[in-house]
Amino acid sequence: MTLYTATVTVRLKSGVLDPEAETTKQALERLGFEIEALSSADRFEIDIEAASIEAANEQVTAMADRLLANPTIHDFDVEVQR
Amino acid sequence: MTVAIVQFGGSNCDRDALRALSHLGIDAKLTWHEHSLPRDVSGIVIPGGFSYGDYLRAGAMAAHSPIMAEVRDHAASGVPVLGVCNGAQVGCESGLTPGAFTTNSSAQFQCESVYLRVENADTPWTTAYDVGEVIEIPIAHGEGRFEIPASECTTLSDQNRILFRYCSEDGEITEAANPNGSRDNIAGMIGNQSNIAVLMPHPERATLSYLGRSTDGQGILQALGK
């Protein structure tokens, strides 16, 4: 078994309204910054023991699918490193 | 025969629900989520609040609490299950009902009285009303915007599973009457069986006459006593 570090990034699907990002954008503009677009995402870092990088990816993808993301509104990416 | 009101850490409408049900003469008791449901459970309420501090997403953690397996089993066997506010978020997160409740389009917590139009009066939750009737019930949420892919929303509508839509006082479904940006003004729906329902507005806060101007929520809760 090898220790892997996985990074899961969860973001709203394109087309799903993101009021928090819109509010953040407005607050930055109030500070004088000029912004074309702003989106936000949640990032999870997970250390996991697995037999292979593929096995680690599979387990972390299941975690994202079942809990970290809500497939109705979210897309997610999984990256695994040794 | 008792209605179980499931308490999670952070639930805060559990006792309101208990008092409202007692007022209606419905036997109910609080059940801590780490315990089992009562053997004689005849109905289940997943109450409002902030279960697990709304960590990750509202309702996401509670949806995977062990008691939810029991809730699902009872729901499948026909026991009435009502999710209110945070309970509605738990319902969607656990797959009892479709879609998801997420951040209000205003990005603000909204606590106000709203009007709802009854869309389907042929469910246990709405027999007290007529289709098109306008009822007044309060909301109190930051994550009540109902999101669902357009095709699934059409299916929901075609299957007549929408219970209530946010509307104006005279029953018009308008953007102005939609407090949180919910798709098609949807405020509540049934699951794939009519004994399972979720809604963001709080019927338990519109049951006791001395609490406010409306007792329109009584009809919804009465389904738990049948």
C-alpha cells in the first residue's frame, strides 16, 4: 500500500447561479478592482493509502460522488499524487 | 402510534414541530439521530435548523446519518415523511426527493411570510386545500433556492409532484413572488411516493393561532395524524 494525496475540486455546474461568487465579485469591484468574471470552488485534500494510483482515484471519486459534491448542481475534478 | 421528530445536532425547529403536532392532537416525540426510530412510528418529521452546522452543504451530513437508512425504509413502506426547511435539504441530499436546495439568489438569509399556491390537492399533505388555493406560511432560510435540471423539472411537473409554488397574494406565479430564485417558483414537492414530502416553508410556524397571522400550515401537518 502506498500513501497518496488526492485533491478534489467541487464547483457549481456552468449555468447554475452562484450568488456568493456574484457578491464576492461586487465586493472586489467596490474595492476598485476590475473583474470580468469570478467563480468559486471548494477544494478538499485527502490522504489515502491505496494499492495503486488508479485505486486511490477510484476511492476518492466515490467520495466526491457520494458526499463531497451534489451531482444535481456540482461538477468535480479529482487529482491524485504520490 | 407516534410521530418521530428526528433531532440532529443543530436542529432547531424540532420542538416547534412537537408543539404544533401536539396542538393538532397528534402524538409525537423527539428522536435523537443516533437512536432508532420508535417501533410504533406512524410518521416522521425531519425538522428545520442547521444540522451539522450546515457544514459542506445544508443537509449533506445529516443525509448520511445512520437514522436516515431507517427513515428510507419506513418511507418505502408508506409511512408519511415530512422534511421542513433543513429537513427538505436533508430530503434532497438523501435522494428521498429530487433536486437540490442551494444558496438563495439574494445571497441572504431570508425570514419572512410568503404566499404559496397549492398545485396538487390530491396528496396526503394537501387534502385540506383546493388546487389554486393560496396559503400563507413563513420561510426562514439561506439555502432555499430549488435547483434541478430543466428536463427533470418538466418530469416533476408532468408527474404532478409539485405541492406548492411561491406566488403573489392573489395566486400569480411571478418572479417578484419568488423569494429565493427557486426554479419555477417551486417551494415543495413529493418524492416518488406521495407519502414523502419536503418543503422549505415552515408549516409548524403557521399552526398555532397565537404565534402569528396564519394557521394555514395545519393542513400539511395533519397528514401525519392520518
